[in-house]
Amino acid sequence: MTEDRVLIAGGGIGGMATAIGLAQKGIRSVVLEKSPELGEIGAGIQLGPNAFHAFDYLGVGDAAREMAVYIDNLRLMDAMSGDEITRIPLEDAFRKRFGNPYAVVHRGDLYGVFLRANRAHELVELRSGAEVIDYDQDAQGVTAILAGGARVRGRALIGADGLWSNIRKRVIGDGAPRVSGHTTYRSVIPTGEMPEDLRWNAATLWAGPKCHIVHYPLSGWKLFNLVVTYHNDAAEPVAGKPVGHDEVRKGFEHVAPVARQIIDKGKDWRLWVLCDRDPALNWVDGRVALLGDAAHPQLQYMAQGACMAMEDAVCLAAQVDGRFDDIEAVLQDYQAKRRLRTARIQLQSREVGNHVYHPEGAHAELRNAVMRARGPEEWYDEIAWLYGTTGLDGAVSRETMPPVSNKG
């Protein structure tokens, strides 16, 4: 019966994680993706221990570990002086404290892990070229209405359709996303083209006035991911627009040459104007719920976008286990367990971008002094709320999770 399946609008990382999570609980799903082909655009992303907690719960931990690059440190540099401000070691003490590693991956490699797992599972149906534009629901189920008029029936609908979610328009109806005024430029280059003295096995961020520069290795050290962000008061959303070196350089003429050279090494730069939304109190409409960026879009500054979507998927799977007949209560419980944690990520991401990465003058000097005074254990205490749990706010305890792989 069609009411025995869950409909998932959106075939990105959040939607794919949700489908495999439900399948592991014996629940059939249909992933409805608007793009003509299933895939992910973008470059590198960072994965904290909470991401690996989610991988393990979803049964893809070994595959995820095989494609990751395990970095030794998170490094914060002063883009004006060229000096190191602080670093957080990520090796044995970090892994012992948080139960899993910290890694960086190519977004396409991560997506491939979920795509292969879903294609191999008999309970998951993947449909591309299927944009969900609206829905109807009744006491028995929900109907997803596709562009072109086709209708797909299921017991519940999960809106994992991203920042510009059609499902959110119905569930919340809060208009367009908030434009941050921050513009990010992304490039990926061969490792051999990265300045040799900056080929660090670290996720490195150079913080400067109204700007910052990030770099780290990818894909078995074959590539380096470059991300540079400039607070230029951009007023309109832009996504993936090709730009030249001269435009990228504009926001970084004031930083030290050691940091600025990274921009000159980039090629095929693309531009995104960053957007987010204010935290929402309600993501659920009966048999319909939001997930990932559709529910809680955030700025990039805590590197938690994909991680939060995967945590959502784990939490939803944990809540629905054995309770599929009571799906409306399941969705309410899922929302209750995820709402405050994701709201904290949204709000704190804004604060980090404005007050940690982009200050100048006395504000920047104070940041440097405070951060230099912290040792590794103090940093671990500071981030324990994020990495030290499954992130499911009680939905799953460490004791009920599958064993953690020793790989990586």
C-alpha cells in the first residue's frame, strides 16, 4: 500500500540520509528530487565527530571513513600579521574525548556514500526530475504534488528540499531567506599548486577584517579546497556564479601576502551570497515535517550544515522505530528533540562569522588574546556540547548506537 511509505522531497545529503535511516527501521521511502540527475555540487565540507556518530547509526560508517581525510588540527591564523592565533589538536586526545575523529571530505564523495547505500537497499526508491511543489493530506496519508501535476501518495512527507524549500512555504510560510551580506568564493586546486609552505594537514582559517580564508586537503591529498569569504553587504542571493580573480581579490587587498597568495592560486572561482533564516518554532504540519536546511538553514561558520541534516535523519529514524502507525506524534517528537540544538547552531553561526572571524582593531586583538590563552582541554570543554554527544537530545544514547569502527 502506498500509505506504508514515506515521501522525501529532496535528494541531497539530508534526504538521502533520511531514506537510509528509515530503511534500516524497515520503512519504505520514495526520494523525490527535482534535478534531472542525482548528485551534489560544491567542494569540501568538514565533518566533526557528531557526523561520524550519525554515519555509524545509519550503517555507512566504514564507507564514510574510507573517503575522508583526517586532519591533525583546526588552525586559526591572523590574516593581518600572518601569525597563528590558536590551534585545536584533533588526534588521540580529541578522539578519546569525543569518540570519533574530525575529518574533511569532498561533498561529492560524501554524497556518493549515501547514494550507493540507497541504491542498494530494496526499501528505497529514487526518482529524479520530480520536484515536489505542494501537498495535500488527510487522516490516512499525504499526497505530494509534483511539477507537471503528478501525485505521489505516502503516509508522511519529509521536506528535505533545502534553503528555498517548497514544503517550508506551506508549513511555515515565512518568505525568502535572510541575506547575510557575506559573499563566499570557492575553488578546488591540485595539491601541487598549493603553496608548499601552506600544505598543512589542518583545516586552516585566516581571520581578517570583514573577511576570512579557509583551506584544507581533500580526496586523499590530491586536491586542496579553498574558500574565501568577504563581508561586502551583498543584497541579493546568488549561487554558484563563475567569477574571475580580480573580483575575488577585492575583499582581500588588506590582508598579509602569506594569506593573500592563496587567492592567486585559485582557479574557476564560483560565488555564493550566504543566506540563512531565523530559528522556527514549528516545522511540522500534521503528516509533514521539515529537515535539514529546509528546517534550519544556517551560515557556514560552524561547518555544521550537512552534520545537522544527518543528525535530523538519525533522530527521525530513532523516533519512528516501532511507531510508524503514530506518525503525527513521531514528527512532533522529532521536532521537539531537534529544535533547540539546531536553533543554537543557527544563531551561534551568525555570531562566529561576525565576532570571531571578521572583527578588526581592538576587537580582533581581544579575540587573539582570549583564544591564545586556551589550552587543548579548555577547547574540548568549549566544544563538548556540539561534539560530545550524538546530538539527538536524548533520542539515541551512546549505549544504544552500533559499535564505532576503528578505521580512520
